[in-house]
Amino acid sequence: MRRKLLQEQNRGACMKPMVAEDMVGRDFNIRVLGLNFHRVIFPVSFSIILLLVLLALSNPVVFGETLEGIKGWILKNFDWFIIIMGNLAVLFCAGLALSPLGKVRLGGRDAKAEFSTLSWFSMMFAAGMGVGLLYWGVAEPVAQYTAWWKTPLNVTASTPEAAHAAMGATLYHWGFHPWAIYLTSALVVGYFSYNKGLPLSLSSGLQPLLGRGHRGLPGQVVDVFTVVLSIFGLATSLGLGAMQATAGIAYVLGTPNTFAFQLMFIVAVTCLAAFSLWRGLDAGVKVLSNINMLLALVLFLLVAVGIGGMAFFSNTLNAAVDYGQMFLPLSNWIGRPDQDWFQGWTVFYWAWWCTWGPLVGIFVARVSKGRTLRQMVGMVMLAPTVVTLLWFSAFGGGAIAQVIDGSGALAAGLSDVNMAIFQFLEMLPLAGIGSLLVVALLVFFMVTSVDSGALVIDNLSAGGDPDTLPVQRVLWLVMIALVTVTLFVIGGDTALKGIQAGAVAMGLPFMALMLLLMIGLVKGLIEDCRS
């Protein structure tokens, strides 16, 4: 009966029917007090995390300098590979969408979408880069325009040419490429999980290359790597994000930004995330993500109206043209005249997106059942790029205009990246409301990011089994918070930035893994369509 049901589920889905042995293998798991953990992935991941935290705390300065050195060496010597893989991810996703394989539906031809299109997009976008757009929406365009850290293609700073280059480079960093990196992971995990009955993990994408060996040592290494990468990516984002958020809150409310206040913020975010996570994906994370998008829309409209409708419309058209004109020059890695800028911005960004690639990719796969591969490319790569274009046209374009006009604190350039968005809003109508919206969004976006991360890490530690108890998901959330607070209290931002450097350095092996996953996905899709 089970075999027949599996065959019916996948009828017409351009794939072979699953067999019972392909389903999530719970025989690899252990159960303690109702908790469900993979007998290899959980203890090994936990041990590595504990070891790295202890190393970071034993001598934060040496630890940070060592990992910064490794990161710098990787970004300098493997910039060509990292940029090629970023470009390849875009071509790979676009190629799948345009090919006949794009009609394959996650879960089979008759699978129904679990979430509405709006909720699907909201959850995916909030998990992917909600906080980043708030943090860099003003800061990066101004940085590129004023040569805060050099300029793209070595254009002369603070010139009309620099304004166009700044918007084009910013959109390049936040447009197709990061979402293609996320999407590659999502397509692999979603297809092999929902269409092949394999665990909800990146290691499942190795099945066409290794056969049943994907459950053995190679697959376990991949899943352990994913858990460790995700934990430290989340911990550094939570810690460093707390410093920015509390600086903003102190700026808006006029309160002192103390160390204790930053810790209280981390605890508050953790408690809100635990409540949301306990309620589950549908009643918790989805609702919070929808609230995020509503607040973000209000803030966006406030800014777009504040800078003027015609100015916003002009900014959007110019930014779209700038993105198109800068796309190929910035995608080139040979003979760059701006080598320092290239490695310090673009290559670093691509490696940093990789620290979130498994986390966001697996989460996107988790909420995308019932969607075709073509729909996923449209919603996960194209739609966010359009939103990013509109967002940076309002915030970045408006901020560059303030710099050119010599109005406000930004006229002197970036004095504090944390304060850039608040300094920008000061010069617009209803500045107080806008600043409060930014603070609220910083909190909620951080909560949804940590929530989605805890869900993914919990799934991986359970061997790809998504059916775990709420308390187990919250325990992983608490672990992320404890790692953050421990590093924050003892090692300060030195330890956090050291861990961040280590996570960025792990982007290189993830890029190599991503290449294998692309090959495995294409191989699996073609073989199934031919059978």
C-alpha cells in the first residue's frame, strides 16, 4: 500500500517513484526524553561548536587574528573561484527555469502549496536578508559613493560617475547573486526531499553521485559542516546585530547604549523567537514574517514619499540601468583595476552569503512544497531582486542625494555605519516614526532569522527529520543564544568577529560543495525524466 501511495504521489512529476528505503531513515537516530537526534551529526556538531567557542574564549585576540588571516588568504587566493561560483549559481538557476526541467513540482505533479504566495515570499525574504537591507540600505550606497572603503572599478569618489557606480555595485551585491546562492541549496534540498523522499538536508543532494553512500561518512560530514556553519553564522549575526540595534534604540530614545542593554536585547530577541518557534511554522514564523513585510512596506512608503515621488521614480530607473551596466564588469575577475575593493566587498559578500546559504536554502525548501522549480526561481531570485531595487532606490538613492546636497549628518560621509539609516531619516518628514519602525523591524527581522535558523539546525541534527517536538527546536535556539552571549560577554566583539571570519572562510568549501550539488541535481532530474 505504501509503495502504491508513493507512486501516486509522484505520478507525472518527471521522476522515478520513491521506495520505502529512500524515506528519512529514523534508524540512525537516538531518542532521549522524547528528543530526537541523529547519533552522529548531533554529538559531532556539538563537540566542534564547543571546541571552537572554548578556543575563541581562551585568547580572543589571537583567535580572531588567526581566523582573520585565514579569511584574508582565502579571499585573496581564491577570489577567482568564489566569483565564478557566484556567477555560475545565477546561470544555473536561470537555466533550470528556462529549461523543460523547470516544470518539475516539489512533491509531485499533484502537490499543493502549503502557504499562500504572500506568506511564502514573506518568510523567505525575512529569513534571507531583512536585517541586512536595514543595516546597509543607506550605508552601502553612501560608502561606495564617498570611497568609505575605496570605490567600484576605481571610479573617482563623489562624482556623478561614482553615484551611478555606487548604486550599480550595491544592487549587484544584493540582487541576483545572493539569492541564486540561496536558491541553489533550496532547489537541491527541496527536490531530493519532496520528490525522492530523502532527508531535508544538503547531503541528500549527493545521492545521484554517491548512491546510498550519501548517508554514510561523506553525507554526515556535509551535515555536520552545515550545522556548524549555521550556528556560527547566526551567532555572529545576532551578536553584531544586537550592537547595531541597541545603538539605534539608544539614538532614537536617548538612552545610554550599555553592555547590559545589549545583553538584554539578545535575551529579549531570544524570548520572542522562542515563543514564535514554539507556536510552529504556520502560527508563529509565518505570522511574524507577514508582520515584518507589512512594517517594511510602511517604512518604504514613508521614505519614498519623503524623498519625493519623482525623485524615487528617477532613482529607480537610473538604478536599474546602473545595475545592468555594472553587471558584467563586476562579474569579471580577470585584471580588475580595483583589486582591493573587489576582494574587500564582492568576494567577501559572496563568501558571507555562503554562511547563510545552507540555512536559508533549507528553510526556503521547507516552505516551498507544491511549487515548481520555475516558480521558485521567479519568487526566490527574481522577486527579491525587484524588491531590492525599489528599496535601495528609496534609501540609497535618497541618501546619496543628501550627500550631494550637503544636508544632514551624511553630508560628511559615513561616521558610524550603525547610525546611517537614522541619520538619513532625520532629514525626512515623520523622522521619529520612521526611526521607530526601523527599530521594530530590526527586532522582528532578527527574530525571524533566528527562528528559521533554529528550525533548519534542528532538522539537520535530527538527520533531516522535520517532525521534532517544539521543545527541541527551542533548545537549539537557546544554544544559539548561549553561544552568542558567551562570546559576547567574555570575548566581546573581538571573539564575535573572529567567529565571523571563520564562518566566512568556510564559504570556500561550501562553494565547492555547491558545485557538486548542482551536478547531482541536474543528474537526478535528467535520469528521472528519462526513466
